[in-house]
Amino acid sequence: MESQRQFVSKCVTKKSVGRRTTNASSSRWQNSLCYTLGLNSTCKKVCKKFFLATLGEKFVAGCVKSKTNTGTAGRDRRNVSSPKNLVSKRLTDDQLLYARNHISSFPAVESHYCRANSTRLYLSSELHQSKMYKLYTETCLSSRRVPVCKSINRKIFKSLNLSFHTPRKDQCHTCTRHYLITEGEKQNEAESFQQHQSRAKRAREVKNAITDVIKVNESRRRMTPNKNSLELVSAYKGPIPLPPAKYKDLMDLCHTLVSPKTFHEYYAALPSSESTRDALGESDVEEEDPEDL
């Protein structure tokens, strides 16, 4: 690719405009491009349209634009980017420390009952990273410091294991107040706060002990009767007999082979009684007499 750029740079030369149709002072066109190709150790001038159509107009324009004073093409800067850690290398330890101290200056509380072993700290729900970064840049401006970029500030925030989501059912007013008071007040209330922590620890131990007792082992689970439940009594002690008319209809279906043979024995074994009343009402459809057909 580099040799191709050098070839195009050699074939395209820049010269002053030879002929003008407008006033030179009002025209922005100061130079003209001459396109040539080598033939028998000589340069032959060729058509611009042919030259650009063959080698590509954008490629030729890029080579001409990057051409140096020596007549060679400049370095191809496509797909060239600075290293990802270039910004981090330019930062000083003082900048990183100042950004870290600024984030740590916001009051944070730790998790309580639901998260006994968690090391994450929680900031006020009124804060967010954009607001904190804005306050940080204002502080740097007032103290004439160069702030770190927002992405670096976000990485520092994550490294401190902080969160803005305040636990809903996981708050203790005593602990929250203790973390928000001054150091002098903390020393005065150190003994009472230690007793509060001990009570919280004992409460957690009792909670864990009860949880272990009420856990259900899947391999030993069984159903236990409820003494307050009512026992349902069967409404019928045996099969309900059919009315004679209904039984006769089933037998007619069997004799005429309308019903499959596999059900004939089942229908024949059904009980029938004269005392059983047909629950269905009389049909509104009049049956046709076979003699009329």
C-alpha cells in the first residue's frame, strides 16, 4: 500500500493555474493538478477522468493531500489510534489521589441485617455519578487543578465498591446516625454503639438459628393433617342407576351398532332402576314416525 501511495504521489504534480477565466483575486483556485504516467522512461500526460477512474478518486485525493514538500506521500493515518491507556499514563498520582479523596468525602453507610458480610457502602439516593463529577470539576476549578476525565472518575468510583441504591428494609437509624456525626461525638458514644453492635450480632445469630430449624429437607418432606379442616363425606355410596328409558336408548345404540362394540359390555353392565327419575326434561324436538318416512 505504501508503494502505491508513492507511485500516485509521483504521477500527480501540482502547478500554478495556466489560464483563468475570472479575476485571480476573487478565485479560490490557485493550483492545478497534472496527471502523468511513465512510458519508456518518460512521463506522458494522461486524461484526468481516466486516471481517477483507474486508481480511485478518493485514494488519489488522499495521496495528494498528504504529499510532503519533498514530493513523497505522507504516512497513511487510517486505522491509527492512540493506545487505550494513553490517558491513564498522562495522569499523575496526585490527580488520581485527589479524585479518590473527593469521592470518599461523601458520607456513606454500610449494609446491616440483610447483608451481614457485605463490604459495599451506600451513598445518599439523592446523589449520582454525574452530579458527583460536576462537583468534582467545580472543586478542581476553584483549586486550580486539572480534573481527570469522567471515565477515569467512574473507574475510581467502582474500585471503592460504592452504590447509590439505599437498601429499603436494611436500615438502622442508630448506625446511620453514628456514621453521620462528627469524630468527637463518635468517641463519646463509642460504648453505647458497641453495645448496639453486640445486640445486633446476637439478633442475627438467633435469626440464623431459627432459619436452620424451620428449613425443610426435601427428602423428608411429608404431608401433615390439618385438625381444623372438615372431612368431606361422599354424596353417593355406589353408582347411580340410570332411568329405564335412558338404559333402553343405550341398548338400542348397541344393537344398531351406532356405538362401538368396545363399549357394549360396559353399557350392558350399567345399573338401571324404575325409581330413578330422569333429570333431563322432555325434548322440544318432535320425533318423526318411521312410517311417515
